[in-house]
Amino acid sequence: MSVPTDTTPRTDAAASRSTGPRLPDIPGPLETLGSAWRRLRKMSTALLLLFALAAASVVATVIPQAPVTPQSVAQWRAGTAGPGTAVASGLDALNLFDVFGSWWFAVLVVLLFTSLTGCLLPRYAAFARVVRRPPAAGRNFGRLSHAQTSTTELAPEEALARAERLLRRRRFRSRRVGRQLAAERGHWREGGSLLFHTAFYLLLLGAVIGKVFGFTGQVTIPEGSAFAETRIAYDAAEPGRWWDLSDHRGFVVTLDDFDVSYFPNFVPRDFVSTVTISEQDEPVRTETVRVNHPLHHRGMNLYQSSFGMAPHIIVRAGNRVLLDERFMLAPASGQNVWTGTAKVKFDDPSQQIALDLALAPDAKLRDGQPVLGPDPAPRNPVLVGSLYFGELGLERPVPASQFRRSGPPVDTTMLRPGKTAQLAEGSLSVEFVDLGYWSGLQVSHQPGRWILLAGGLLLLIGLVPSLYSYRRRIWVEAGPHPNGSRVTLAGVALQRKTAFADEFAALDEALRRELDAHPAATQERPH
Amino acid sequence: MVNESLAQTSNTLFNVAFVGYIVAMVAYFFRLAFTQVTAENQVAGTAAGRRVGLTGTVLASAAWLVHLGSVVTRGMAAGRVPWANMYEYSSILALGAVIVGLVVVQRRFGYGHLVGFVLAAAVLSMTTGLLLFTEAGPVVPALNSYWIKIHVAAMMSASSIFIVGFVATVLYLVKDTAERRTADRSGSAFSGSTVGAAQAQAPADARPEGYEADAGAPGGPAVAGPLVQREALSPLLFPLVPAAVVAAFVLIVWRTPGIAIVAASVAALLGTASWYAVPYLPPAARLDNLAYRTIAFAFPVLTFGVMAGAIWAEESWGRYWGWDPKETGSFFTWVLYAAYLHARSTHGWRGRRAGWIGGIAFVALMITYYAVNLWIVGLHSYAGV
């Protein structure tokens, strides 16, 4: 896929000095600019740019993309997956892990839009001229692809008037020129094409506005907890360049309840978060957020995006409560188990306590060992806690699950909801109060989506006539004849000639019926 | 919940339709075999060919109705739209391709003898569907939206029309090659391709009405002229290339040599059939026109489908476009089909080059549909098998 390299570095300059196709014929940079601009305006250049765009998207399908699958990209960079670190660093140098965010993709888009602009500007002008020009009179009908002559008893004037009515009914623009009626139709072909291509500017505008002024963030909340719509509350956020901290709305979202239901074959049926939104400590609305049913509040949209088990755990040392929390567990891949690590005590680096948690929603105990079932709904949950003690390194800025395990756990216990276990010879007690859920919400602000929608609509409205409509001209000429008048119907189409052949035949028949005319056998022209 | 007996009925109807299509396809190929080229350079079928062809049409239509019944009962059994997994989607792709073949290719354009190729594509799609068979069942919440009716229906319609467009494109490229080579051999000044001529002046009549009319004429000695086209093409390449491609595909995907051999044999048969059919194919310009009309019809539908998908993504995942593999793939496909439409009106690109772009665009569509669902992890993966 070769983008013509000689045009690449000069395009911006070429675009800004869009002095049109006719530049003074002097050698030097201006002429080079002119030729670059002319080349960029060619349809074959636009085609090559389209192929380059397609090639870029193939690359993006084959190579994992950081914004979509960051884990895979990390594995490729680390060499644990993919072709190896050397190749990965090469890919990194070319921004191939983020094709659609790369500088060269942006250059490609700019080139494509420059080329589009170069194609469109002269076409707008030409279209405006053509549309305003009235249908022109015709000559030498015998040379046209379609011509039929017939005789009628009507006077020429009357015949033309009736023909004019017929053509108007068939939505032709017509004009009387002497004894002739000149008509044409099908400007929507070019008009639709222009509309279709113009819509891309709207799409670009909408996408840029969404990117620059938009915000997307992920937040996880256990049942009963709340988060305030501020930057700090998000686990991950992608603010647009001009999204300001003060643009956050500051309302508080409380997760009252989360519910997941399953079909008998364990396929999830629905995820429902019930949330209450409060403004200035006043609850304003309570609504559900479900997949495909986002909640809109003050320009922010809340989407259901993930969920998990969240057992309520209290850890006590004697009467002192070390931990009292609805603890969020993550799904263990490939198993019907949820896992997590609780930092119970980490102030003193040498005497830290960590609790590895594993929750099986469907577990039967057989000989003191849990046997896992396939049911994802927590009808029979068991929580397994493994206690670690000592220099665990919990104070380090790493995920809790990566603490230093120097040996087997100090103690292990299995709990049903509502039960309490004594660990490490009674020095610690762990209470599994009850089992709840946490819910992951995506919160986003997307300005510009109405512009995108409008652009999409215009694009479709333009696309259909640009493919189906066709320019055609029709002439009706009426001359005197011994029995009335001799009427010639002639026509020519610029596109879709086979479709026009049918249309012309139908028009010919309709006109004869309208004029009560008979084919003039001797005058009929072959076509 | 799932109505088991209805689901069973649906599966039975699917199998009946599958067999029906295969028999109809054979009948259509027989019709092709009974086709001759008359002295006026008209393609005509013999009386026997006409009877077999009629049988094929009746069979294909009946099988299509049975197939429709299979799709409807499947939807009733699962209590939702019958296009929520790859088995169902492949099934409807075939359903759409067959009806487009019967209505557009046979009735509107009058190329009845080409429907065998469309049926072959439909059978291929149904076979992939069978390999990806899933029991009727409910869908995950993300798919539980009225947008599945809009987005997926648009994508299916577009894809099934593109299947017919692809068949026409491939036949066009084959026919065009034959026309060029015979023109080269006869040393004619004419460039060979009828496409250039078509741009200057469209064929006076896109529907060869004489086809069935002079079919009753006893098969006189076929004129050597058009049959030269067959000799201009290598009889080995036609069975070998499709067989190799299909065998490689099946081996890579399913790793089953048995199925690969069967599929490769079928592909070789199809290749031989198209080699045999070359003289009877409509002129390249008309095949090109058929390909263009079908692709131009499906392209706005595809565009609408991609947009509907973006709106659904906005509603379901909170962003309208995230370059998820499926989104990237559909963008890729859309750009290639757009390039096809542009190429067809660009000097130096129309004709064979445009045809190749159209063919590659269809391959992109199939990759976007199958490969992205089966091997590449993304948000659309749940729609998988």
C-alpha cells in the first residue's frame, strides 16, 4: 500500500494554500505544491488512501491494540505472547499497538480529508451551475439512444401542454423552448453523492468533539456504598484533552442493590444495579442501570459494565476490629470461583496480616473439602480464607494479591455465611457476615454524538440516491401534421442506461395514452 | 423458555432444506451442462436442460420455504429473534442468498443458469452453520436489546446480498479472462474485455429474453467460437485452486483431514463446473453489471448496519466506536466496498481491478464475520459459536 510519498510531507502546506488547480506556470516550490495538490485531488489517490486506511485496520485487527486489549499488549511487550520482544519493540516504534491513535494514522486521515476537499470543491461549483441551468433544447433526436415518433389528432400546443403535465407528474423539470419541451431529472445523483461525502466532515467533527470534550471512567462499588462523581473516585479514567476537573458533576451515586439472574443453563439473564443519585446530600432519583439500559443524569451516562461477589467480612483481634468491609472479589478465570486478597493489618511492616479469600458460589463440602458445582448463583456459597502473617510487604505500591508469600498460610478456614471462625489459635476471628455483590459502572460524557448521528443520517440520505438516481434528459417535440400533430419523444441517460430503457418505454406508452396517439410507423427510428 | 419440540422441528427442516438445496444445485448444474451456444451466439438450453432447470427452480423454491420454516420455528423455540449465534446467522445468510439468487439473478436478470453457483455458496454457508451448531437457547443480556433486530438484520441482509455479488464478481473475472484470451488469440483489434465497451455504450438488452425462447431448437453443432473460451483457460487450475484454498481453510480451522478432503472435492467440482460453464456465462460486461447492482444495493444496507451497530454500542457499552476487532473489521470491509464503488467509476480502475477489489472486500467481510468471532477476542466474542 503505497501512499505517494512525495506528497506526504507537503500536504499541510498544500492544504493551507489551496489556490486551486491553476497555479502560475513557474518552476519552483509553488509548482511542486500545485502538482502535489493536483495529485491529491485525483480519484486514484483517494483510492490508494482508502487502501492504506484498510491496510491500517487490518494491522489493527491482527496486532492487539492497547486501548482495547491492554493485557495482550503487555504480554506481547513482555514476550510471553506474540512474536517476541524484539518484534514488539519494533511494533512499538511504529505505534502499531495503537494504530488509531498513532501519528501516521492521523496523517492518513488528514490526507484523505484534504483529498476529499480537493475533489468536492470543484464538484460543488459544478453542481450549483448545473442545477441552476434550465433544461436545454435538443437537436438531432435521431442520434440519441432513444427516440419515438407518433401522430395524434391534438393540436401541437395541446399535445405539448399534456406532455408537460405528464412529465411534471413524473417529477421532471421541464421547460418550453419553441415547439419543444426540454425536461431533465436525476440531479440527486450528484447531489446525493455530494451530501454523502460532505457528511464525513460532520462525522469527523463529531468524533473530534467527543474525543476532546468527552470523558469515560470506570468505577466499582459494593452494595450499600456510594461514589461521588469526581475524578478521584474512578478506578480508571480517560478524560478528553479539554475535559476539566471542574467538569465533573459531583453528584453521589449509591448502589442500593445489585442483582444478577441466570437461565437454567447458567447463561446470565440480566444484570441490574439499583442506584440512588443524590445532589447536595439530597436523593433526587432512584433508578436501575441494566445492560442496554443506561442511566442518563446531567449529561453523564451510567452503564452497567461488570459485577462480582462481595462478601461482608469482619476480622477481629480480640475485641479490636481490624477489618470491617464488603470486600470485592474478582472472577478467577476458568473456574466458578471468586478471589481476592484483603490487607487486614499493614501499619507495622514486620507484623502484617493478609487474608487470601476465595469464594465458591456453588460448593458442597465432602470430607471437609469443597466440591465445586457449576451454578454461578450463590445458592450454596463457601468462603475460604487463608491467613498470612509477618513481613508481607503490603505497604508497597503493588496490588494486595502480590504480597510476599514466604510459605504456606498460617491458618485456613472455610465459612458459610453468618458463621465466624477462630484463626491462629484464637488470636484472630473472621466473620463472614453475608454475601453481596459489587457492581462495575462505566460513566461517560459524550458530546458530539448528536453531530455524529446527524452526519450518519445525512450520509445515508445522500448515499441511496447517489447509487440509484441517474441523470436523464427527455425532449418532446410537436410539429404540425395533416391529422393533427406529429410528436417526437426523445431521451438520453448519462448513467444506468438499461434502467433508462425501461423508463423510456414506459414514458413513451404513457405519453401515447395521454395524447391518444398512434405510432408513426414510417417515422419510427431504430434504437 | 426453550421449546424443545419446536427446536427439533427447526433442525429437521434445516436438514431437509440443506438436502433440497444440494439436489437443486445439482439440477442447476445439469441445466448448465445441457446449455449450448447457438449459431447466433445465443446461449440456449436444450429441452432436457429446460426440464431439469425447471426441476431445479421448483426444488430450490420449495427448499427455500422449508428453510424459512426452519428459521421461524427456531425463533419461536428460543422465544427471540432467530439470529443470535453463528449457526443461526449462517443459516439466514444462506436463506437470503438463495432468495436473492432466485428473485434477482434468475427472475430479474434472467441468468437462471447461474443460480447453481449461488446455491453452492448457500450450501457452503449452511455447512459452516452446521459445524458451528448451537442448541436453541436464550441470549446473554448484552444481546438482549431491540437493536439486535435492527443491527444484525441489516448486517445479514447486506451479507447475503454480498454473497450473490461475490459469485457474480468471480464469474465476471473468469469470463473476462476467457474473453481477453480468446481476443488475444484471434488477434482481434478489440481489446477483449466487453467492460470497456459497456462503459461507452450499455448492452442494448440486459435480459437475454431469447434464452428460453429458442431453447426448443435441437442442439445443433455448437459453434466453435464461444467454446474457444473454455480452451483458453487451464482446465487444471479451476479445480485445483479452489480445492487447495478450501482444504487449507478447513485444515487450519477444524484440523480434520476427512472433512478437508470432502470439502476440497466439492470445491474442485465447483471449479470444474465454472470452467465448463465459461462459454455459457453472460458476457463479462453483464456479469460486471450484475455484480455492481447487487453490491450497490447491499452497500447502503451495510452502511446502515454499521451505524446501527455504533448506536447499539453506545447504548450497551457506553461508546459508539472503540476499534474493537469486530468494529475494525467492519470498517475494513466498508472501506473496501467503498473503494470498489469508487474504482468502478475511476478511469484505469474499472473492470478487472474493480472486480478484484470487490472480491477482496467479500473476503474481508467473511474474515470479519468468521475469523473475528472465532479467533480474535473482543467485545463481540460472546456472539461467538
